[in-house]
Amino acid sequence: MNGGSEDRMDEGRERILSVRGLTVGFGGPTVLENLDLDVYRGEILGFVGGSGTGKSVLMRTVLRLNARQAGSISIFGRDFDGLSYADRLAVDTRVGVLFQQGALFSGLTVLENVQVPMREYLDLPTAMMDDLARLKIELVGLRPEAAERYPSELSGGMIKRAALARAGA
Ligand SMILES: Nc1ncnc2c1ncn2[C@@H]1O[C@H](COP(=O)(O)OP(=O)(O)OP(=O)(O)O)[C@@H](O)[C@H]1O
Ligand SMILES: [Mg+2]
């Protein structure tokens, strides 16, 4: 993907995510109103706020899982609204998400859950996907046996770790 490289620089720092004037609601009180946000390369940003104040809604909107009433969202210097399907896919493959409730597929094992992004976007031999998934599972601190377990057989912390392994994949 090309373009936008000047727009995304800010005093020598590269803007990875740029949100302007974001307004989101679901028919009741507005959840996010006219929100601006920049996240720069290498930056680690935490949101802190009361329960139900809109942290997850912000993340879901940035991922295009929620509609918005107003505002623009750019990732890697590209305005989402102007992207073709192929470019959106290219952006999506660079984004990893760990959902608050894990959002693991209940009918798939941990190994199969971690392999979902690989199956969706890559064309790899099964043995290589198995190796990659087992590596991801080890990296998040799960025991190797967890690979064959289903989400209903995991503790809350194990679900988080498995979801993190999938986000990293
Ligand atoms: N799809 C939806 N439809 C209607 N209302 C929603 C929807 N998603 C979120 N909300 C509402 O938006 C508000 C913000 O929710 P959100 O999940 O962003 O909170 P949060 O800040 O992540 O809270 P927590 O710290 O508990 O995770 C809440 O009032 C919630 O009920
Ligand atoms: Mg939340």
C-alpha cells in the first residue's frame, strides 16, 4: 500500500492510527462524542475508564465491527472509507485483536482457534500451521496439552492466553 506517508508523520513520529471527530451511539445516549485519537508507531496506549463508558465500543468501531454516526478513521495513513476490499484486507491482516471475552470459537480446539487467521489469509501446509500454532501457544505461556482443549475446558486466564495466541497469529 502506498500514499499518505506525509500525512501520517507528526514531528518525526509515524501515526499508525488516527481518529477524528468520532461519534458513536446505539439509539440511546451517545457513547462516544467527537473523539480524536492518535496512536504512534511503537507506542503502547492504555485506556482507563468506568465500566460501560465506551472503551470496547471505541476498539470495535476502529475495527469496523460497530457503525459510527460521524468521524473518520485512518490506519497506516489510509482512510478506511476510501479503501478497496483488497486494501481493507491488507490492513486487517496487520491487526491482531484480543477480545474482552476471548471470542474463541467454541467448536474449535485452542490449536484450531489459533490457526483461524492462518487458514483465512495464508496458504500454508498443515504441518507448518501446526508448528506455528504450537509456537504461539507456548509463547503465551500455555502448556502444550492446552492445544487440544476446547474453550469450555479452559479457565478464564487460559481463555485470555489462547485468545492472545490467536491475536498474535
Ligand atoms: N452493540 C451495542 N448495542 C447497544 N449498546 C451497546 C452496544 N455495544 C455497547 N453498547 C453500550 O455502549 C456503552 C459502552 O460499552 P463498552 O462495551 O464500550 O464499555 P467499556 O468501557 O468497554 O466497559 P468495560 O470496562 O465494562 O469493558 C455501554 O452502555 C453499552 O451498553
Ligand atoms: Mg470493555
